[in-house]
Amino acid sequence: MARKEAEDGPADRAPHLPWMRYPVDIDAFSGCPVPQLPRLDPRLAEAVQRMGIKSFFPVQEAAWVEMIGPGAFERDVCINSPTGSGKTLAYALPIVQMLSTRKVRYLRALVVLPTRDLALQVKEVFDAIAPVVGLSVGSAVGQSSIADEVSSLVRKPKQDLYPTIDEEYVKMEPLTKVDILVATPGRLMDHINMTNGFSLEHLQYLIIDETDRMLREAYQSWLPTVIKLTHSIGQDHSWHDTDGKTLLHPLTTIRRSGVERGFKGKCYPRLAKMVLSATLTQDPSKLSQLELHHPLLLNSGKKRYRIPTKLESYKLICKSNLKPLSLIVLLQELQGHKCLVFTSSVESSHRLSTLLGFFEDLPFKFSEYSRLQRESTRRKTLEAFKEGEIDVLIGTDRMARGIHIDGLRYVINYDMPPYVKTYIHRAGRTARAGESGSCFTFLRKHEVKTFDKMLKKADNASCSLHSVPEESIETLCPVFSSALKKLEESLESEAAKKSNSGDKIPSGSKRKRTNQK
Ligand SMILES: Nc1ncnc2c1ncn2[C@@H]1O[C@H](COP(=O)(O)OP(=O)(O)OP(=O)(O)O)[C@@H](O)[C@H]1O
């Protein structure tokens, strides 16, 4: 329990950092119809409407006011707002509008996210709005080979083509092909370290989505590296004419002319930052890594965490040996809707999906989704789930962050989430964008108290008891014993194959796991 407190922090204690104690209340905004958002570029308004959006959500209006409205992005912005509340557009729209008047193409906005799936999802949002104002969006996520990625991000310097060209000109020549880059930390570092012409010198905006997760892992020190590369200490923005008179370099971007306080009178262009999460950390030591400039917190609700308004939470109490059967009965009950099942580990997901595979005639299609699978397998599985070809996806917390799947009605915690944050992100895959959804959590008797206490840390987290009919469980019992036997045999044979081949990927994950009912 002490560890849990360390991870989550006491829910109701006032934050240590004074600026976190006086947030802007996102709930004070009601959201507004697209045409009424002040100063929104008409081309962007049209693009947003083409996305099917009629009104902006409160978090989007609040962020707009701070970035484009009177706030003018003078302070770095931190957003703590529930899952599915529309945080992506809350940053994408102002960033695109702010860059829409740029004259020369430089990499000016960087969005960093923890996983490739999430980054590609965010890129889709930028792709829907940025081109209408002439901006180009790139991704550095490792979806394609590094060579393909490099050629999509930077041009070859003209000097490579015309060796006699003036060196001064070459230095000034912008090589980037993109204005906005959506990246995962690993690939970002690859480009920083190895890609000729890839530069963060002109970066004006840094967006860190899923911030608490991003700060938990160092990811090859990407954050200090980015901050260091964008500080202009020692960087000479000036040019000198033949008489030695100082001129401004004609192609230098003045990022933001704000002078950072406490910088001993030196003025350097400020990199404006925005950080977001549904469970934003309040830990000063973690937040200090961001070097935020007079940060302003935009927060939803009174408590530190909030569960989406239309999410219903249920708990199912059952003995561990009957858990697979209760799950099958529950899935039969929920049949006809997409459902995500979360387990505590990849091994547990693999075990569960293998076991379900030995039950014949299940009335739903299911599949495993695990980081141990090949990337291509995972992508196909997720696509099939999105398309409705698979009803149930079984996986781990890798699926819990940020992923949006249209029409996902149900989330099941097959294993109890260890922290309230984990619950929020798992459950938050449903009840998104104002839709309804339910989250079921399987508990053993002794876990109930801990679970109830954990949920109390979040706003709007009442949880009812749900039970599945015992007769339905009993009818499955005869198949269960033979399925368990087959499971043990299957796992043993996989382990034997693995030790023979020294293969780290379980052979089961290479097989097609989808039952073809
Ligand atoms: N103004 C809007 N009107 C209708 N739908 C919207 C609006 N803004 C965003 N959406 C939709 O809401 C869904 C959730 O948005 P988004 O993924 O940005 O949420 P989020 O707050 O980032 O969630 P998470 O914390 O889980 O990452 C998306 O499908 C998006 O298209």
C-alpha cells in the first residue's frame, strides 16, 4: 500500500507546487460551436467541420483561450483532463493556427508521445487540419525504415547536388520537409543523433502528451536533449555586415520573445511548452525536468483524477479458479459490442487467450494483443478490431494509454489494476467524447476493500456490483477441465520450442490467435 501511495500520491492533498493549487477550471467552459470560436481561421473551421466536429469540447475552448486568446501562450500550459475529453485537438488546433502564418518552412512544433500507435493516431488529427493552411506534418515513430523516414523528413542539402554553391547559403538553407513532427522518443533520438539536416534549432512549440508516462521513463534522455538543443545559450542569432554592424540573421526564427525570469538578464527565445494527461503528475521533482515557464494548470473537476461522466463502473467478485469461466459468461452477455480485456502481464494475456481458444463455439471472436507479437501482427489485429472483425481484444496496459477505438463499449479488468491511474487509463478506452461505456473489474474477495478505496481517489467513481448467472458458469465446467489440460500442454510445448530456438517471442504469438467463429 505504501508503494501505491508513492505512485499515486494521496488523492486529496493540496499539491506541493503553488501554481498547481490555483488551476483554471476547465468545467467553467461549456464548449462552443465551431464557427463561434474567436479568431479561428475559416480554413481550419472548415477542416474541423469536415472531421465531423460541430462544437468544441470544454478543454479545447480552454486551451484555445490560453494559447490564441488573451493568454497568448505567455505561460507554459499543463492540462489535466479526463480520458476521451478531446485533448489532442486541444493542442493540435492552436499549434496549426499559430504556425499558419509562417513564411519559411522549419521544424517548429514537436509532439512527443510514448507509443507508435498513439503517435500515428495523433498524426491523423494534424493531417486533417494542417495541410489546409499549407503546413506539412511528419512522423518519427519507426513505422517505416529509418532511411524512408529520413527522406520524408529532410531534403538533401543543395551542396550535395551543386558542390560549387556558396557555403554561407548552405548554412542558411532549411532542409526540413515538415513544420510539425509527431514522434516517439526513441526515433526522435535516432534523428537527433544521426540524421543530417534534422534540427530543432527553430523549434517554437513542444507538446508532451501522456506526460506522466513520458516522465516516468528516461527514453535515452530525450527530454534534456531536446531542451538543451532548443536553448539558444551561446547560439549567435546575429549576423555582421562588412562594417561589423550587427544584423539579424535573415532566416533566424525568433521563437517567442519572452524573457525567461531568473536567467540573469540574458534573453533567449522561449520554447513554449504544453503538457497533457488524464492523470498529470504533481510530483515536483518529475515536473522540474520540463523546465516549465510560469506554468498554468487547466484542470477538470475538484479532485486530482476524474472518470468520464458517462462511464459506469462495475465489480464482479469471483474465485480465481472460476475467473476464466466468469469472463466467458460476461463476454457472452456483452456480445455484439467491442470489448477490451486487460490482464496484468503479457504472459497472463497469452495464457488467457490460449485457454479461450480451447473452448469451441464461443459466440465472439477474440484475439491477443501483446508487445511480444510482431509489429505487423499487432497492427493487423488492431485494424481488425477497429473494423469490427474481432469483438474482443485481450492485452495489457500497453493498450491503455490514449488509444481511441470508435464504438468501444466495454472494458474488462480481468486482473485488478494496481493503481487508480491504471484504472483511469484502462477504463478511459470507453465512454469517450461524451459517449456511454462500462468498465467491469474482476476481484477476489480480499481485493474488494483495496479496490473501493482506490476508486474513491477519483471524481465520479461510484461502482456497482455485477454478477453473472452461476448456471451459465456450471455449463462450461466440463469443457474447462479439458481446456486447462490442453493449455498446460500447449504452454509446455511453446516453452520447449523457445528454449530450443532461443527465440524470445512466444511461438503462440506468431500463430494466428483469432478464433474464426
Ligand atoms: N469537439 C469534438 N466533438 C466531437 N468529437 C470530438 C471532439 N474533439 C475530439 N473528438 C473525438 O473524441 C475522441 C477522443 O479524443 P482524444 O483522443 O483527443 O481524447 P483524449 O482526451 O486525448 O483522451 P486520452 O486521455 O485517452 O488520450 C476522438 O475520437 C476525437 O475524434
